[in-house]
Amino acid sequence: MSDSESDDDFHDAEEVLPPSDEVVTKLTGEIGNDGPAVAEVQHCLDLVLNNKFREAEVILQSRANDSVYHALGYGTILFIQAMMTFEHEDIQKGMDALKHAAKVAGKRRKKEGVVGTMAKFMRGGGLQGFTTEQLHAEVCYAEALLLRALLMFIKDDGMVSFIKGGMQIRSAYNTYKALYALLLKAKEAAANEGRDECGLDAHFTSAIDLGIGGFNLFISLLPAKLLKLLEFIGFGGDRDLGFQLLDGASASGALRSPLADLILLAFHTVVTFVLNCEGQADLEHAKLILDKQLARHPTGALFLYFAGRINHTTGKLPAAVERYGRSIEVQQEWVQLHHLCYWELMWCHAFQMHWEQSAEFAQMLFDDSRWSKATYLYIKGSVLLMLPAAERTRLAKANKNNEVTACMKTVPSLKQKFAGKSIPIEKFVIRKTRKYFSQKEFLMLPALEVVYIWNGFSVMGNLLRPVLEVVEAALVEAQNNPKRHENAADDLCLGYLLKGTIHRQLGDKDAAHAALQHVFDREKEIKLDHWVAPFAHVELAQLLAEYDDPEGAKTQLKKAKDEYKHYSLENRCHFRIHNLFVELKETGRLKRSNSFDAADLLEEADHLSQDLLESDPDDGDLGGHAESAV
């Protein structure tokens, strides 16, 4: 890591100068509920939500030297840009601006900091030791530290940067925890004195709710081996508390209220579906939040995107396509927001088996987005491979090349790393390209395989019936041509996994169970796609849970967790295992003692530490036994 990234050597964002000592001391009292700094930053947030990104950026930058909230707001906008572009220059600008924001906030913090002051406070010292400015400086400092650490992860793929970023996140979290303890004590004191208000303004209290709530909500989604390890070192993972605090921040009407709404919308409409824990999504609550924000920002591109997601996840694909298209139309300043919609439109067309249209959006993503070009190009090749042979021949003649083969050849050269590790989905698709060529340019239902991996079947509804016909036809062909290539069992097991999942989604219990049993009967013959068997156990667990057999579901989850190691997409499978356990516990059908025991935790913590210390291994064979745990 270069010296420019040292926390002790702050470098200022472009065109932002360090504040003078006179400026640093003049802002006391400006950060309360009605303070002009907060009011102007709140106006800038409204500009952002109404697609006036550049106008907001100019206002925030103009006062980034003399206002904590302007500096943090400016850094936050650059953070969002960096996360959408993945451009090195944008990441560095965001890190510099957030470092500057942390410096501005740091000059206003109480000397010993909130953590150091908490001991005195807990002994009864009260809030007299803090000015309003110091309290706001503490929470802004924590926010800037957290956002900058996240950018550090994607800027530098070295382990030193990974560890340092983690330490900064823990420092930010400790500050949030101390502030939260302070807030609870202030509320307790107010209640004891018969006061309704604790004396702390809503902008400050909602900032704490946002930070603690966000940490708890997203940490609670992690697999058991990571969740328990993080809880052991001090991070919270209480999902109910996360919802409670974020809902409170949302209802506050304060500066960070729209940010809480965006987090809740993202959780209920995107995160839960991507991580295969859609049972945790509350779409009705998401609709209420969205209606509130669309009333205020009817042409807000972000909220139109979430309107598309709600239609998308409820199987209303034409309405979803219209909302995504509208989100693209209403603004051109941040074209990176278009990429979110391209991604969703790609899936909407794939769900309807409009393969060429899906390939067009995959190509647009490949051309314009830097997130994972290997994934985009593989998806393009896989959806085109679903076309009938005659149609592929026609396209090859029209384009004067075999697009599928061209895509598959290029994918391995696009591999990238994040925090020193290969991206698991990229490792998966690269192995698939090798399999494609080893099998004489053939893959079994490749587009439906990626639809399954991205949990697409859960939102397709009646569209699954024509898809089931395609799967069954492919299975018949595979059974009739057992010597088509040497991986015949892989094809059959994948086909039966897809068939079993579709039957489960359609409510056909016996057919689903029979299809998944075919996977278990032949799993020892699998040569490459070892990930299929543990996922089949998770599908069976979910089937049993849906039909009131929680103990049977637990047995299948334990098999998936304990009997399979080092396969492709292992972390994705563990997310599903963990969150299905959470769902079962919340319905009261599994006792708390059914969670993984201490021996499991110690064993998995040991595996995790080894994974963190090992460099990324070569991908090895096509089976994917080098899957990263990070």
C-alpha cells in the first residue's frame, strides 16, 4: 500500500483545501435540527433524489472546507459514483474526499473521542461534556471512515488493504456502538425525569439508528461461520433490531430518512432475492416506503428502479420493463444508474426466454459497465446458446462469426480480483467456458443454470411452465445420448436440479422430491459440477420446510453444510443454509438449540482464517475445488 493511503497522512480531494483553524471553530451550533448546514445538505439530497446530481455536487463541494455535513455529502456522492463505475480514478477521488471529510469531522470531535468519554458518561457525567457540534462530528467521522474503508476494499487487491479496511470498519462500528449507548442512556434519563424528549436532535439520533441498524441488518444475513465470528469480535447481527432502527430513521423525517428508505428498499427488493432468502423480504412494507418517496420524487431514477424491482419480484414483468425503461429515460447525468436497469432487463427477457433480447442487454453491460465483464460476456454466450441450432447458424452467418464461441474464448481473459481474491461467480463462469470447449462447444441449459444461480425461478410464477418444458426436453435428449460427452451424469444432475426447483416453485411436491432424488442417486458420478448436489439438498430442505417438516429440513441443511466442501459457489450455498435456518427459527418450528454448536464455530473459524491467509489458488480442474471463502 502506498503512503498516500495512510490514515495518518490525509490527502485532500481535488479542489478541496484543508480548513483553517478559524473556520474549524466557527461552526458550533450550526449542526442542530434547524442549522443552515444541515438544511442545505438536505436540499442537496433532494436534488440527488430528483436526478440533479451535478447541481448537488457543486453546492456540496463549495463548502466542503468549512462544513462537516457538506464535506461528508460531497464524499458520499463521489463514493456512490465510484461504486457504480469501479474506475480507479473515481475510487481515488472518493477516498480522498472521504478522507477530507473525516479530517474536517476529526477537528471538531471531542479530544478523547466518544469511546473514551463513554466511561465518564456511564458513571453519571451526562451529556454536558459534549457540544452539539461534537456529537455530530462523531457520527459524521464514523460515516466517512466506513465509506472510505469500503472503497479501500475495491481499490487495492492486497491483503494489507483488506485487513486495514476491516480495522477501519470496526473502528467506525465501535463509534456507532458508543453513540448508541449514549443515546439509550439519554433516553433513560429523560424517561426517569418524566420528559418525552432526550435533548438530542433527530438528525443526530437518526444517524445512529441508520448506522447501527444497517450494520445489524446486513451482518445478520451472513452465513453462520462468518456471523458468529463477527459477533465474537464485537459486531452485532440482530435482524429485528436492524429493522426497528432503520424504520425509526425512515420515519424521523430527518436528513438521513431517505437513506434509510433506500437501504430498506434495497434489502426487501434486491438483497434478499440475490441471496436466496426471499422469505425475509417484506414487499408490502417496501411498497409503502416506495409510495412515500415517489410522491416526493415522482421522476427519481432510483425510486423508479425500485418500482421496477417490486414488479419484477412479483412476476409482473411487463410493468417491470416499463419502470426500468422509465428510470433510464429520466436522467442522463449518471449513466451508471442505467446499468442497474440493463441488468434487470437482461433477466426479464431471459425469464421469458427472449434469448436475443437478453443477449443485447448483456452486451450493453459488457460495453459500458466495469463490474464483471467476464460475467456479462458469459451470460451473453449462455443465452445465445439456448437458441435453436438453426437460429444460431443464422446469427453466425449474419455476424460472420460464432458469437457463442467468441464469448467463451474471451471470458477467461477478463478475470479480476477483489480484496486479493477472485470473484466466485467469475471463477464459476471461467470453469464453464473450459467445460464448453472440452465438450465440443456444448453446455447443458447454460442460461437456465445462471437464472437458477441468481435465484430467478423464485420470481417467475407461471412463466416456469414453458421453462419446465425446455428442461424436460433437454433431459430426454441427455438420456437418449449418454455418450454425447464424458460428463453425462453432470448434465442429468443439473437438469434434475432445475426440474426439482421448478416443481417446488409450482407447488408440485412429489414431482419436486422425485427430481431431486435423481440428483442424489447419481451424484457420485458427477465429474465437474460438484456444486449441484449440495444445492439439491438445500432445495429439498426448502421443500420439506414448506410442507411442515422442519426436522427433515434441518437434516438436509446439515448434509449440505457438513458433507460437501470446496465446491463452486460454496459461499452462496451457505448464505441459503443460514437464512433458511433463520426463517425456520422465526416461525417457531426450530428450537434455538438447533443452531450450529461451538465445535462447528471453532472448526469454521479455523477454515476461515486459513482462507484469509492463503493466496488465491489456481482454479485447477473444472470442478471448482479452489472456491474462495472470502
